[in-house]
Amino acid sequence: MKEISYRGGLLFVALIIQTSLFPRVCHAYVCPDLILILICIFGLLRGSKKGAGWGLVAGFFQDLMGLNTNIIIKPLLGFLAGSIEGKIYKSNIWLPPVIMFLLSCSAGIINYVVRYELLFNLPWPQSFFNIILPGAFLDSLVCFVLYPILYRIEGRWYRLGLSY
């Protein structure tokens, strides 16, 4: 129950910020994907099942808000992030932003293939260098800020016996 309220609350706040604030503040198509960042952090901290599960939930609710391919992409990337969980030191704050950059590039490429290429016919180099790479860089910067905070919260909960 604690996991649902803690992680669900974080994803809900991120969804509200991403759908209401970011369209007004961000430049063109380049803005951080808070949902993807949180899902990847959850996967890195808790494993592939948690990453994929929360990715499925968040992708479903994000698709309800009008964004179409997230129910496919978010669980896949949450699972990939979670599969790395046992292979890195969780206290390392430099590696999660690099992983986030790679996963965000993967999400951008999948989105491009499914959405933009089929619907809008945008040229590949323009989309990659003007939308996907800057978005992935921005996601990794936000991950660099959020990962240590969420890592400390998870560690505190574990030490207090409130881990789930």
C-alpha cells in the first residue's frame, strides 16, 4: 500500500506537470519526460518487475491524456532499466543519467518510427538532432537531479523498516 501511494503519487504529480505546465513552458517538442524518468529510476532502484509494472500503469494513464504510444514504450523501458538493477551500484549517481540518456533516445526512436514517420513524415536527421537528442539530454539532466533524492528516500524507508 505504501508503494502505491508513494510511487503512484509521484507519477500522478509528474503527469499533471507534464500535461499542464510543460506545454506552456517548454520549447517546441523538447521538454523532459518526467514519467519516463521516474519509471526508469523505479526500475533501477527496484528491478524489472516494478519498472515494467509502473511503466504499464503510467503509460496507460498517459495515453488517456491523449499521447498514443506510451502503453507500449513505458513498460518496455521500465523493464530494461530494471534489468540493469543488479549490475550497477545504486549509490553511483553518474551512471543513471547515462542510462537515462540511452533509454530516452530509445523512446524517441520508437516514437519517431511509430508516430512521426507514419503520420507526419518528418525527416530522420532533423527529428533525431532537433528533437530526440536534446530531449534525451534534458531527461538525463533531470535524472541527475532526481535520482539521488529518490535513492535517499528509498534508503531511509529501508532503514526504518518501511521498505516494500
